[in-house]
Amino acid sequence: MNSPISRRSVTASLLAGAAIVATPGAAFSAPSPAADRSADSHQHPAKPTIVLIHGAFADASSWSTVVELLQGQGHRVLAPALPLRGLASDASYIRSVLDSVPGPIVLVGHSYGGSVISQAAAEFPRVMALVYIAAFVPDIGESALELTNRYPGSTLAQATTTQSYPLPDGGTGEELIIKKDLFRQQFAAGVPVPTAQVMAAGQRPITVAALQEKATAAAWKKIPSWYLVATEDRNIPPAAEQWMAERAGARTITVPAPHAVAVSDPGSVTDLILRAVRSVRSDL
């Protein structure tokens, strides 16, 4: 594993995640004085902004250590909270976030967040690279659920439970959550128990409708992409991840990690993101 992180530091990072990145109005990391001198609201910053989109059963704090590593190298980072209510509405929300970001963007998605970035980045010229971290890469007309079932290996259906939530029209919808006693083995195998327990307590449910909703855009067909395959993933079959990465023509790395690879192996995730960033900077 790259950039070894101690059990104490990973747990501390997750506990601090809400203060760093998990609020709905998540803020940019402070730019350097040089960036202040070279960029204003009408100019591109010296480096692309890295926008991190979490997936189902997680929140923005799942990126905490990755954020720290990227900030430590002087990068501007934003990790907004994703509603997880529906693909079209989630993508529309993230697109509104991107509208507020000056200059070029490297857009990163984990899990269901991959579906979201594929749709949100379509016809958005300032997104210069897409990075998929154990994520869905749907084509037009495909859903996350369909891609999960394309290959055997996912045990998510057995590990989740369905609960109802109120809809604005007075009706009810259905959402999924991973059973807390199964969370670590399903989502974060190998992550220290205290860390996995914090993650399970703070997990965000996703609507069943969001996983069934078909994509209406596929930005990866026009935007260069990178992909991390997590070979121990129990949510998305690793064979499906490899297939999606190959179809997208993504520059791909393989890591022996669970679905929550940004927590278990933040160094590998950060390295892949930086590869995309370097490619973008060479094109500016």
C-alpha cells in the first residue's frame, strides 16, 4: 500500500471529516499566496481544482485523508455532500457546485459517485479529467444496478436493508442502508474496527430509485479518464469495474482493497488523482 497511514491517524481523520469536508457548504482549501496573486474570479487558478464526489453508504468524510494528502501538496480541493436521491437530481446538484468553481476541474467519483460525475460533466468544458475510484461508469441507458448485476460477485443485496422515507408530495420512497453489523465486511474489509464503526454510524442511505435510474449522458466518451479497480470490492464486482474501465479507455490501476479504498488505501487513490492532475496541467 502507498503512503502508509497509522490506525490512529486514519480514525482521527474520519472523526474530523465533518469539520474538513462533510458540510453541505464544503469550502475550498485555502489557496497559497502565489495562487492569490496569479488568479482571481476572472482567471484560471495555477492548478486545477480537484472535486471529490462520494458514493452511497458514505459521506464526504470518507475522503478526509485523501483531502489532507492533496492539500499537503498545495492543491485546491472541494468535497461536497451528495444528496443520493436520484441520478438526474444528484448530477444537477453537482453541476451547480461545479459552476461555482473557477478554472479547470479534475472530477473524481467513488462508487455511485461515478455515475454522477459521468452525467454532471457532460457538456461542461472546464472538467478536464474524470477519475473513477471503484466506481460506476454507465453508458447512456444504463443504471448502477444493471452494471452491478453484469458480473457475479456483489454481496450488497444480502448486506442491506430497505427503509422508507417521506417524499415532498406526501408519499413515501424506499432507500437502502447497509446493516451495521455487516458494514465492515461488506464495505470496508481490512479497515480498523473503530474506523469502520465510525463509518457505519455516519453512512448515508441511497434511494432504490437512484440505483435504478438510467444515465442520460456519458461524459467519459469525450473526457480523458482514470480508473482504480479495487480487487476486494464486495459492492461492485471487480470484474465489472475492470470491464467499465476498459470500455471507457481509462488509464487503470489495480489495488487489493475493499470498496472503501479511499479509507483503506488513500495513498493509491491520491496518486491516481495526481496522475490526472499532471495530465491536465500539461495541457493548460
